Amino acid sequence: MGGAQIADLRQANRVRKRQDALAREFGLTGARLAVLVEVGRNSGEGTATGIAEHLGTSRQAVQRILNVIASLGYVSLRPGTSDKRQRVASLTPAGRKILDKTRSTNNGLADRSAMEESASAPRSTGEGALQQGRTIVPRSFETVRNHVLRQIRLGNLDPGDKLPPERDLGVQLGVGRPVVREALRSLEMAGVIKILRGSHGGAFVRESSSEGIRDSIEAMLVVGRISLDDLLEMRSIFVAQSAYLGAERGTVEDFARIEASISRLENAVAEGDQLPGVLPAGDFYRAVAGASHNPMLVLIMDALLGLVAQMLSALGDWPRIDSVTPRRRVLQAMREGHADRAARLLHEHAEHSRSILDPYKEKLP
């Protein structure tokens, strides 16, 4: 993310925080302020139906909010001229005061952001100079996405928690439901949330998962953005780095997990039971990555190993007894703290499997 984007996000965050503070000051929530802003967009008047269409939420939800802010004296409600059942909301002087203060705050923050950007940006001439000081507001779906990520980071949403319904998120953040759906899809693709369908469905926060990374890599492999050689080269680099860091940071418990995976693999291949041998073969690399105590490395390794296991299964190639001895040598080097040796041994072992997986190229589209 570039410096300009970071500045824009900081600007949007400052505006949102100030708006939240203003809402609390006047006894409003974010959703109530969003509806009040919508009333102010159309010459100070609006209906529940029109506001709901713009925000992408239900008319009933908006009407409930209009009733609340009317009771607070910020809008007045009167019957519509063409449809007596449709009530028209009009800004009161108190409501207009809130919107004026909100706009003043937003303009002040925007001017402050522009001055900060202008002061820190390099001087240039031509078209680039005309861009200096211009505030670029993040796209609407990014606002929703960043809001969800912030709630997770603050601990307000834990793994397994269900996100608010799309219409509620839309009202809360002042965007339409299509924008919310776009943000949720991007979070799902990134592996942050999972979306379930049906009566008990919704968007749920995922546990830490490599599925998003794996799906992205697999998609790039299928469409030809990366080659199988690229993928396997990176796998060799990552497993070597895992062994190097594991030798430096690994604990007795880490080494015990690595040894247990080797023993399970040895038993599986000795008994000739091929399918169960795939799991401990991958578990070995996962255990080595775990010994690095770098969660990012663990996620990437898990994604790559899942793809490799899928390829081996498609080729009908299974771990053999000669896979055990190299693993024991790697473990010994890690236990003795020989990081360079452990990395070299595991890199060589991983490179050996490149020739085994080479026929998988014919199975790619």
C-alpha cells in the first residue's frame, strides 16, 4: 500500500471517528446519523422508501430510525401529498445544525489532510503537480472491508462470530447493499470470513486459514499467471527457510511434533498403506514451519503443501521409504542448532520432488 493510500485511509478514519463522536454528542448512532444525512441530501426532505433504496436497506428499518430521530427533534414527519400512508421527513433546525457541524468537521479534516499531503509530497511540475493536495476518498467497499477488519483486530469480532446482516452494515456505514456484498466477497476471497447460505447462513469470521492463499495460488496456476516450476521453486525456498528458523527458534515440543510426523510416515510406507502416508508427509513440513514460530510462514506453507498433496494424489504418487531418512537428517540438524545445514538438507529433499511432480503439467488446462 502506497503512502497516498495510507494517508487516504487515515483521513477517512479521522472523519469516521469524528462523525461517531458527533453522533454520540447528539444522542445518535452511526445508523441514525446516516439516515439524517440522507434526509439532508434532498433539500432537507426524504421518505423512508427513497432513503432505503439509496442505502440498500429495508424501508421498515429506515422508518424505525426516522421515528427515533423525530422523537429527538431532528426531523419532523408529515403525511405525503400523493400517498397519505407515506410519511415525509423534513429537517428541523436542530437536525440542520447537526449536518452543518458534520460538514464543517469533514471539510476541516479534508483541508488538514490536504495540507499534510502537500507538505510531505515531493515537488514536481506538470500533471503530477496538479495532483498534489487532492484528497482521494477510499472506495466505498474498502470502507466496509476496513471496518470489518478493524472490528476483528480490536477483538469485537472473534473467530466463529457472525457479522451483522448486509442491510444493517449498509445503514451503519452509509452505503448500499451491493457495496457491502462486494466488500464481503473480497474478505471471503482473502480467507478472512466464510459465507454460508440458507436459513442459518450469513457471513462468519474464519479461524486463521490458508484457504484464501491456496485458492489464489491455484487460480493463478490454472490460468497460467504462474507456472508449476514457479510454485515448486518457492516451495523449496520456503521449506528451507522454515528449517533454518526452526533450528534457531524450535523448542523441545516442536522437535517432538516433527519426530512424530516422521514416525507416522515410516509406519505408513512400511505397511504399504499409501493413502494415509500423504498426511504425515505434509505434516512434517507443517511441523517444521511451526517450529519457525512465524505465523505468516505457517500460512503460506500450509497453502503450498495443500496444493502439492492434491497434485500427488492426482498423479497417484505416494511417499516412499526413502522419504524417511532425509527427514531424520533434517530433524537432527535442527536439534543441534545447525541452521544452515538443516536448510540445505530440506531444500535438497524438496527439490527431489520437483521431478516427481513434473508430469502434473500435463493435467493443467
